[in-house]
Amino acid sequence: MPKPKPQLPLFGLMAVIALFLLPEACIGRNTNKDCGSTMCGNVNISYPFRLTTQPSNCGDHRFELECDNNNHTNLVMKYGRFYVQNISYDICTVDYISPNLGSQNISCETMQAMDANLSKDDNCSLPRNSFRVDDSCKVPYMLGIPSSVMFLVNCSEPMNSSSYINASRCPTISSYFYFLDSKTTSGNFGESCTMDALVPIMVDNISGMSTSDIY
């Protein structure tokens, strides 16, 4: 029986989740200057973030954002596009293990982002984008809220199993989308199904939940 196609390291963002910066993840971090703040819609863009339209010496290019024609702030990744809802800029106190180092105040930036495929006006939308977090040098963010994950699978035929929870809220003809608990073994993975995304969720598992409960 075929196993899911190799996309396990990917995260599709279904709801608004928090992304925390990992500013010290790589040696040789870009140290471009703070050029002050700018706005895209209602999102405040400040260092280390930068817009693609700003001068190249502003901000950190690993934290680059796009401002589209509708004044929406976009986080564009290799495997998908995400709408930035908000960015908060705070100061956090870090307590070091060594008593000689004591405590230190550092900047803590948190971004709320949402899968761009999800639309408030379209009940047929599905979380189809994926977010790779296995290389913190290229993707310097840390998922901050999800406690578990589920599979979004695309099947060519309907699945008659309670483990497969209907993901599409609109009827389809050529394919069927289901949510599947991440603890599902490969032996219970349907031959007609492939994996589209691994979606962060706020519960331990989705067993017994309905489609509306999950959304």
C-alpha cells in the first residue's frame, strides 16, 4: 500500500497562528540598518522586517514582506503565501542558566499569519499552503501556538471510514478532501489518497470531531 507522498516536514497554516522570530539562528545574520517604520494597510512594518519596496540596506532580507495592490501584507514563502494579520514588537526578559549572565532584555517580535487560500467570504476554501521550518537560516520563524497537527489529504474516491473527516464544505466531483489525524498509520492511509498539507491545530487530535468543529 503506498505511503503519503514525502511532505511531512511541511506545515499548512489553517487558522491565524503565531510565528516567533529566531533572530540568532544563524551566524552572519544580515545587519542592515533600522530605517524606521512603514505601513502596509494596518500592519506596522519595522526592523527587522522590511518591505520589498524599501531600499536594500533597510531591515533584514530574511524577514522580507510584500505589500500588494490591495494593501495586504504578504509573507511569501517557497511553499506558499500567507496573509500577515498583525506584527507585535515587544521586549522580553531572558533568564540565563549561568548565574554570571543573569537576565537580559531582548526584542521579541511575533507575527500572526493566515493561509492565503482561506477566505472569509468563501466557505469552499481549504488550507493548501505549506510552511517549511526545518531550516531556520532560510525560514527564521518558530510556530508559537499549535499543539498538534492533522493531515489534509486529497482522495480520488470517497473514503468510508470515520477516521476520514470531510474537509471540503462544498461538493466536489473529481476529488475528495479529508482531514486525517496525524497519528494515522500508513497502513490505514487510503490507496487513492495523497497528502496536501500538515496543518497545525489547537487540540491533541481530531478524533470524533465534525467538519464544522475543526473549522
